[in-house]
Amino acid sequence: MTIDSSTERAQGNHSDRPHPVLIPLTRGQAARFVRLGLTTAAQLGLELTYEGGAALVPVAPSADDAVLGLSNLARRVSKHTEDRWPALIEEHFTQVLNRLRHGPPRPPDDPERQLIQRLVPRQSLPVEWGADRVDYLPGLLSVPATAQDGVVTMYLDPADFGLTWSDAELFGLANLRRLEDHVEYVEHDGITIALVTGTIFAASRALVLDTVLRESLHLEPPPHGVLAAVPARDLLLIHVIRDLSVIPALGLMLNLAARSFTHDPGPLSPDVHLVTPTLEWHPATTSSPDGTRLRLSPQLDALAKVVALKEPPPPARPVV
């Protein structure tokens, strides 16, 4: 069990600063987290080391030991007091090793019933796997997958089990529509944001947003569309646009999305999008020319002007 000494010293010098990789832990928390990870790995019979980055890797380059990723685990433990970290780390590593010992999941026996579509960050996939795929949203791909016992397996070449990509996507979207959401609402200064959760495919439900609006939020198609965000795999944020409160709602959405993207496992995107009544997705913001702040995107700016024309005029002031 070893740890890179230069990394340890750097963390010790600025222990209260954010760790650059193991977000959202501080450098001091990350140092303890890594030590606990190495100790737990050793107790499970693994000889691993930490050389920076976001993984525990085999000590010997030729070793057959597992590489244990730390990014999502760091996000998970950050929500708990540090006295719970040892148990959470042991539980996570044990689950990962059990999966590895059983070998890779089998291809789906019944793709039409088992495939489910999932949003995945392009940067998390090998470059060649997504080279011929178009982003559904900037930086995010829509990929057929299966889920069994909490393990999600993606299939980037459905030809392996006799399907074209379009057929696999068709099955995946149909099964995605069948999921049930858990919906909570955040109220702030008269602004309402729907938090869609309940499954590890909650953010992916953005791919079937019409079903979410109709069946989970019990809405007719909103005449002005919605603001939507997919900050992490377990969360879809939605604000129904009704009036000029869309502007402060955008600020609240950006705050919620950024926090989830930074802290929650399975980060996807911190961006907020404008979704039209015809389910066309557009950015809700754009960077200022100097890159120091965000502005309304042309699409949202145009919509705000339309909505403003429908606002009732202010009451007339009495003439004295």
C-alpha cells in the first residue's frame, strides 16, 4: 500500500482548499479519503497505489488487479460525516470486486425489453467509440444500455447482438418511457422548479421529456416551453415557462445545476437549456464576449420579448 509523497505534501500545505480532481472534497479530506481507500483495498487483498488523478491503480504495471475509480465515490462520501467513510468505501469496493469476479455482463437476451437509453458524457467514452455519433446535447451522447442489480452496461455497437443502432435506440427509448419518476418541487420567491429523481436514469428521461411533462408533471404541452437541465445522472430539473419569471428562474436553475454537477455522482452537464413546445433543445445562456459572465441566449432572449408583450400593463396611477 503506497501513496505518492509529493501529492500528500501538496495536500497538507493547503488542506482546506478544494482538491482539483476528487471533487467536492478539500485537499485534506481527499488525503484521508485516499488513505482509507488504500487501507480498504489492502484488506480486500489488493496491492494498489495512488499516484494522483482519480483512481487507485496496481502497484506493478503488469498486475491483474482492478483499477478502482474514486470520482463518484468521493462525491458519495462527501454527503456523509467522515466517521461513515470507512463503511461506505468498503461497501463500494466490495460491490465493484464482486462484479469483476463475475465477469462482464452478458449481452441482452431480449433487447426489445431490456435496452434502455441513457445520456452519457462523450469524454467518458473512448474517442473511437463515439466518433460517428452526434451529441444529443453538447458533450452528451444517447447510448443504449441495460441495468441489472445496479450495474449499468452500455452497448456502443448493437451489431454485437444483431441490431442496428437505430433499432437499439428505438427499443431503448420505448423502455425509458416506461420508467416512473419521483417528483419534488423547489419554491423560491414564487418560482417553482421540478426535481425529477427516482432512478439512475432520471436525467436520461430528458430524452423523453414529453412523457415526463405529461405523465409525471401532469401538464399539457407548455405554450412557451420549459427550462431544463441534466446536471447529474440521478436528476432532471424542469421549470415551466409562463411569464417573465423565467429570468430569475434561470438564475435559480443555474445555481441548482452547478451544485448538482459539482457534488453528485455521475455528473453530466451544468448547462441549462430552453426546450421549445416542439421539443427542440437550445442553450439558455451564452458567454459574454469577454467570457466573464453569462447572458441570455438569442433563443431565450427572443422568447422573453414575446412573453413580455403578453404581460398585463401596470395599474394606472391615480391623477391628483
